[in-house]
Amino acid sequence: MKDERIGTVHRTQVIDLLNQALTEGGLTEPDYDSRVVAVSTATYASDLVSQVQDLPPRLQWDPRNAAPPTPPDRNAGRSALVLGILSVPLSFCLIGGLLGVAAIVLSFRGRGAHGVGPALLGRVLGIVGLVLTVGAAVGLVIVARNPTSP
């Protein structure tokens, strides 16, 4: 197998295995510390494999099965923001609720780094649009049940 370059996700997976080995008593603290330092500076998959090769089989790391997670969809975050913005004024037409739900769903696909971004803003605006739509629907039901006479 070709020795491939690794990234932060792979290092994190191996450090999680080392944490588990330390918790279960399979590693001493000095051994754990030296392995974590080696993992954090590793460049290739073989560097990571060598740090867990003497651990029990369930704590082994296989680079073929360690695919990094798919990155968040940037367009989904932007789409969530646009739908969230549209959901607020259209909530009084009762269409905003549908747009709000769509914004909330898309915001989970577009979440990226922690912090305020388009996906989070779209989610918040989608929730606001959904709440306003429910309020508008309740208002219409109340008005329809209480007819006013001239």
C-alpha cells in the first residue's frame, strides 16, 4: 500500500484511540504523552500506524478505513441564508413557513466552522419565519371565528 499524506482528521482519530488506551490502562502517561506528540507531528499514514501497532486489535487504526468526513456544502449555507431571509416577509402570506423549514434543513448541510456564518444565520431566520407563519395562521383562525359586524 502506498504511504499517503494524512490530515488533522486522521491525527484526531489516532489520538482518540490513544485516549481510549490510556483510559483503559493500556498506556502509561509518559508513553501516552510521547505518542501524542508523535501523532501531532505526523505527516504520513505509516507514522500514525506505528503509534498504535502494539495496542489491542480493536484500538488499531487502518488508513484505508479512515476517510475524512465530507466537508460542509458551502452553497447549502448560502441557500439557507437566502431562504431564511425570504421566509420572514413571506411568513404573513403563509409561504414563509415552507421557506423557513427549507432554510433550517439546508443550514444543517451547510454548517462549517464554529461561529456565525451563513448557515447559522439562515437557520435563525428560518426559525423566525416559521414562528411568524404560525402566528399569522393563528391570527387568521381567530379572525375567521370572530366575524365583525359593520
